[in-house]
Amino acid sequence: MRREILILGKGFIGNRLKEFFKCSISDKRIHSFRDMQKEIKRFDPRIVINCIGHTGSNVDECEFNKDKTLLANTFLPIILTEVALRNNIKLVHISSGCVYYFDYHRDRPIPEEKIPDFFELFYSRAKIYAERALEVLCQRFNILIVRPRLPLDNRPHYRNLLTKLIQYKRVIDIPNSVTYIPDFMEALRHLIRIDARGIYNVVNRGVLRYPELLEVYRKYVPDFQYEIIDPKRLNLKRTNLILSTKKLEKSGFKLRDIREVLEECVKEYIRY
């Protein structure tokens, strides 16, 4: 019997989607077309969701491990696409929203049609390479590219934005688009159900300033302390930006405003 969905990549997002969709997940390391073809033969899915990616402990690590970053974030998505097309399978590729410059004084929320232009981080560059190649094929084939950004979840994980901020204790105060994972999964189910193709920003409406989230956390953990610092003090290359959600909303799905989920997120996070 043909399976509905196969998840590739047993990381943060992959495992959450496996639980949500109650579907199969591959534990195979994919390095070639042949590796992927074996997994297709093994699982026989109708849809493949690609969650494979390399970030390292943080995106700066990608600068020192470019081969691994290119393999996971650029070459493999292209290989997976060819396998999917040859086997008449819908490919859902988990990309990233961290692919743009953003001028807070001039720019408006960035729509999907804008060509990515943030190349200062090799992580972002590798994501852009894959996305640009897949976007061309979206015009003819059943490929969906979704862009989450700064994933926030209601359970602890080292990739979870809340976990990171609690550990850092030094945060910047800049508005950003953020993806709340429980809402992301519902949005992805909607996009699959309507057989959406092309690129979709999948972030919650509105913007989040990190201190807003930490103030909610401190309400439940009063001893927690943090410091707001100037971004220049970080001395790190990062992209802060706001993505448009209009395309997703026009498809028939409206994510909650990010500020609406903070209380829910923190209360459930603490219970874990």
C-alpha cells in the first residue's frame, strides 16, 4: 500500500512533522540519486517532505564547513527534486526565510516574488542556490517550497528560538518575522491539501521583538534575567527582516498573530 507522506531529515522540524502527520521518516543518510531512489522504493510515498539541512551549532559554523553545507542545503534538494519528478511524487522543500536584506526605514514586508539577495552568510547563500533552482521547476512540476523563519516551539529543543534566547540571556530588540511551529504544521497541512505549488512564506502575522517573548517567560520564571544589547555588540552577520504573509492568506489559511501565541507557547514549554 502506498504511503501518503515520507519525511526526510530527523532533525527538529522533521521529527515534529513526523509526529504531526503520523507518517514515515527516513533514517537513511542521503548522498546520491541512488540513495534517494532506494528510499522511494522502500517507502513508496505520494509526497516527500525534505527537512534535510545543515546549520551546525549555529549558522556561523557553515562558514567553516562549506562542503557539508552545500551538500545538505543545495545539492541534496536538487537531487531529491530529480528523484521526485522521475517517480511522480510531490516534493515539499523546507527552505528558509533568512534570505533577504531588509531596510526597516524603507522596505515593506517581503513577498515571495522578490529575488533573495542576502549572501553574506554561507548558510543563506546555500539555501538561495537550492531555492532558485527549484523555483524554476515549480512552474512545470508539483513542487512546494515553504519558508519558515526563526522557529519558535512550545517544547524545549536547542533549535527552538525560546530555548536559544533563554540560554543567551543577551538579546537584541528588533522586530522580526517568526514561525510558531504548531501553526506552521497546520499551515503546511493546508498547503498540501490544496496541492499548492511554488514558494510560500510561512510565518505568523505581525512581528516579534525578543524581549516581548522573554517578558512572558519571566512571568512564569520570575528569577530569569536578561540584557538587551545593541546589535552591533554581537559583531555577527545576521539578517533581521519581516516577510509578507499575503500569499498564504490568499490561499485560504491565516496564521495567528505571533503575539497571540506567546502565552500559550511559554506555558506549554514550561510544562515539558
